[in-house]
Amino acid sequence: MYTLALWGQASPDKKIVGAHNDHNAEQSHIQTCTSAESFVKIFLFFTGEAPATSQIPVSAEDFVHIAGRANIFPENIGAAGRTLRIYEVDRETGFRIDSANPVAEISIGANGAWGPVEVKKGVTYEFVLTYDTEENATHIFYREPFFADNYFVRLNTSEPGSGVGNYLIRSANHTNLMIGRDKEMWGDQGANNDILMVDVTSVLTPVAAAQAHRLSALFLFDMGPNELANGLPDPNYDGVSSDLSTPNKFFHSLPFISGLDLYIPAANPPDRTISIVLTPRGGEGATQTINVPNWPSDIIRSISVQFRDFVQ
């Protein structure tokens, strides 16, 4: 056989004729692409032998190298014309160690590629993508520390005034967050739920993070009452979080995405840390934490927080 077909939930009877069809009812759409279990199956299929380990080994060096692409999503084309600046940040607060001296400053070309950049192992970094010809176009990305070389760091953004980001209300009073993971987040599976806390608020609610919805990216921002109801931008944001059991109609209509009306107070300059803590299902209670400053959304149009799909 020359084809390996990996199937997840909702596909117990599906198959590709002539392929080796492997079904895993415990994993969902994206998870089947990124899990350690799938890696073992792929490695075995191509080599005929099991890998020595399914874990990503920690580098023995004090420094690692990272690289990737800055993309316009979902078109998946390079975010040409942007400038990427990478800053070391305090892991406990999310604030930059030295705002005047980025670790790297890179002009993004037509294919979106950047790097490699040498960074400290186990240290947290902030990725700032700016578009100097447009106002309110700065997009900041936060990820967990790097413990090994990683050449697949994708920074997905959108053109100003277009895409999903155009539905985010922006003001000096609140922070816009997008929290993602390349493994669906569940909120309606009882003891098998993921738990995601933003400060003191649990945001993986049963509807927004229903297993069947295959949530991979959750948008959190201050919405006006009309936006919550019909999904259209409502400039009458109210500085109040609504009932999180009801997601935003527009965001929740998109595959793998949902959105909630969570008011996160902001300041310019930022004056506090937003604590984002994920307790992943299957992690035996381990937690993953990414702390970020409370950037105002009229200056930083969006903050993307990306968790690993495994506990390191």
C-alpha cells in the first residue's frame, strides 16, 4: 500500500480504497494531523520501524533556532510588506525585557518567510507584526517557550479592513484576544474537557467549545448587544461581559472558530498582565500558561495566543 489514511472522530465508516485506513475515535480533525500518536503511525508507515520516541527532544544547547512564515489567512499567501520584530519578554508578566532592542527585525517578503533566528531555550518571546502603511494594523503573537529548533512558526494575520479581524470592535478601553491550539478544545465533554482560564473567567463554554464544533481558535472581545445577536460589528460596546453561554453568531458560524463577549480592560501603556492558563485534557492536571499585557485594541488590533498541542 502506498497511502496511509488517518481518520478521526465522526468518520468510523469512511475509507479510501486501496489505502491503509487507520481510525482513531478519540481524536478529532486537527488532532489527527498533529498528535504524537499520528506521528508514530506515519513514521512506521514510511520506515517500517517504530520511532525511538514520540516526544520532541529538548535541545542540549542553551540556544535554539526558530523560523516560519507570516501569512495572510485563510488565503495562505505571504504577508508581504510587514515588518516582524521579536522581543524577549518576562514569562511571569508578558512584558518586554527591553523594548528598545528587539532580538530580531525582519522585513517580510512575498512568500512570507522569516528566519532562522537564534533565541534562548526556555524563554518566552513576543512576535510583533506591523504594517507601517496602515493604521491600527499591528498584530502581536505570543507562544510558549521554545525548547528545540522549530522552523514551522506560523504567524497568521489578515489584511487591514478585511477577513475575520474586521469583525473585531476596537477601542482604547478593551483588549482583543484570539486563543488557539492545533488540537481541538472541548467544553462539553465533562471530565474530558479542556479548561481555559482568562484571568478568573473560564471561557471554554459548552456551546462555543462543543466537541462537534471542533474549536481551534476562540476570539474574545467586548461586543455591543447587536453584535452578539447578529454577528455584525456594533460600535456600541458596553464594557460588560455578557452571558458566555451564547457565542457570537458570526464567529460561531465559521468552522473551527467561535467568539465570546468578554470585556478585558486595557490601558495605554499596558498596566497589568492578562493571565491565560490552559489545563489540557489528557494532561493529568498539568497546566500551560501564557501571560500577556493588556494592550488596547485601538493600538494593537489583535493579540494571538497560541498554545502547543502537547505539554512540555
